[in-house]
Amino acid sequence: MRILIVGGGGREHALAWKLKHDNPAAEILAAPGNPGIAGIGRCLNVKATDVDGLLALAEREQVTFTVVGPEAPLSLGIVDRFRTAGRPIFGPTAAAARVETSKRFAKDLMLKHGIPTASARTFTTIPDAKAEIRRLGAPVVVKASGIAAGKGVIVAMSVAEAEAAVDDMLDAKVFGDAGAEVLIEEFMEGEELSLFALTDGTHALTMLGAQDHKRIGEGDTGPNTGGMGAYLPVSTCTPELVARVRETIILPMLAAMRAEGCAFTGLLYAGLMLTKDGPKVVEFNCRFGDPETQAVLPMMASSLLEPMQAIAEGRSIAALPALAWKTGAAITTVVAAEGYPGTARSGDVITLPSADPGVTVFHAGTATNAKGELVTAGGRVLAVTAVAPTLAEAQAKSRGFAERVQFTGRQLRRDIGWRELARAR
């Protein structure tokens, strides 16, 4: 078996790690991959957005099936191209990927089909957007409609902050084309939860819920990032809650997508707000989340390979058993480069600690320089995941290892999982 993984971040390293664990005899290929993935497979110099090059690679290497990590190639129609060529691939079509690539499309679909979410309106002009902000008052949420690398959502605590966000998106174009259209959305109060579901378009296998930390600073302060860490289990994510989300959100959304003629296959990520009125959708993503994947997959006791391959090959997963999970807890601490989430430094030499049982290091923004040294090559550099019997132990192991990682300007949060640990006290 030969599996091609498209992408080169921490999420893709975690997917490669898990699939290799499920079938040690499988050959892992990654395009473009990273130095961490190179330790368990072959990395090939094809960009994740080079759909023609990736299809040629899959055909040349006679890949069994392909797994798409990031959203960009999905938005470019990589799944459509591979399916037309008869190549098995895990992920949604470009039309189905609009659940993430167009927040307007997703919001309109949810409101049309009665899927619980916040009310919102879409704007392309500054005066109209600001008028809506003043109508709603603060707090209020301003979202870039397109793909903005996890940073296009501003939870504004004042009208002035919300109006500044509109200026940034529609005038200054800080998110480029992704912010050419903005959603002004009612503020939902509650606790956030990330829930993944593997789906063949009709049936769904839900995974363990996780919670990530978007803010750069401890205590969830400072600007939003792509994610500074994640943890599970989350005590509010009971089996009853997961069943409710599956029945009121996941399956209805899949039915809505089928009704719209764009059935969704692959991994549907539901970003949820647990409100006093029940779970509501903050947003959907069309792929595995980052860094939640790095926390979720090490807790998985059953095979990820089996349902992924079935979905990639267009087979039903209806007869597959529910996914099985290890006991204990996992915490992922992201180690970021100086300047992140703004302009991140690159090229700084990384020194990694000795291996630690129960700790797995997933590479995200890393590369090797001309001397063969491991160096920083992105905003989020490494994701350090620890699995332990308790959340407190997992936090201590993950934080301790991350603190021993050395490179100039290193950033990390030492409080990943703080809300859950506070509840347990």
C-alpha cells in the first residue's frame, strides 16, 4: 500500500504518523512534506497547490489513495480532478469545500436548513457593514468570508473594534481576497468545542471532541492565531452531547449538502459553541483541524486507515464500527517562531530535546538548511503532544518538553488546557 499525503504541516505529520502506525508496511509519500514526515516516509518536492503535479505524482507512483491535508488544494478542486482520473482521494469536492471556503455559503445553507447557528448578514461595502454593527451593538463577530488561515475571525468587544476590523478587511485588505466579503454575526456566549466527523457523504463516524487555544497569550489573551495548542478530553463533551451534535448538526448538514447537489465526503470539522440553548455552529471546516489533529490522533485506538480508505474509494462506512479511543488525556503545545502571528522569523536553528516516552513531536514549520541543520520555516514550528493518564500530567509533560526546545525567539503557551484543569479543582 502506498499513501500520498498532500501538505507539509503539523496536521499532515500527524496523519502520516497515524496511518503508518495503522499499517507499518504502508509506504508514506508526502508532497511537499517536512523533515518530520521524512522520518517515516518519502517527501517529494511538489507544492500542495500544484493539482496537476500531484495527479501526475499519484499516477507515476501508483498511489493506493491520497489524503488531502490543507484547505487550499481542496478549494482548487483537487478531489474533482483525481476522481475524474479514477484516482481514490480523501476529501470533499471544490463545491463541497465551500462549507469552509465561503462562510456566506455555509451560513446561508445552515439558516435555510434549520441547523443551529448564529444569525449573520454578509456585506461588501464598509458603510453597510458598519451600519449592521451599530444595529447589533457589541460584542459582535466580524468574519472574512474566504480562507484566512484561521485568522479571519474577530470577536469584537466594542463597536469601535468591530468597525476597525471591517476597515482592515474591506479597505486595508489584510486578508486579501478572503476579506473582500465580510459576515457580521451575532455574538454567541458559551464554550467552544471542535468535533471531527469522518463521512462518506451520508454516514458519519464522530471523533473525540477537543478544545484549542487560538490566542497567542496565556489566559487566552492577545491576537488570534491558527492555534497555539489543543487538548482532550473536554468534560463538557459528553457522549450525550456528541450524539446530539451528530443528530442535530452533522447529519442534517450532510443531508443539506446532498440536497444542494454537493455531497460532502472526507472530514467535516464542526467548530461549535456550547450555549445555554445547546450546541450551535460557529463554523465548518472541510478538513482536519490544526492543532487539534495532533492531540486527537494519538488518543485513537482504532484504525484511521480503514475508514479513510473506504471514503477515498467511494465506499460506504455504514457497516464500520464506532471509533475506539484510549483512556487518559492528550495535550498539544505549539512552539511558534518569533513574530508569529505576524511576520515570523525563519532560518533559526532548532535544537530538540532527547526523546521522552509519551511525547510525540509533530513538525509544522520546519526545514533543513544547507548544513543539514533543522531550522524554523513558518509561524507554528512544532506541535508537542503528550499522552498521560490525567490532563494535569499531560500538560506537565507537553509543556516541559516544549520548554526544552531551543531556537531564537521561541514562543509557547504554558497553560494549554487551563480551563479544563480549573474545572477539575
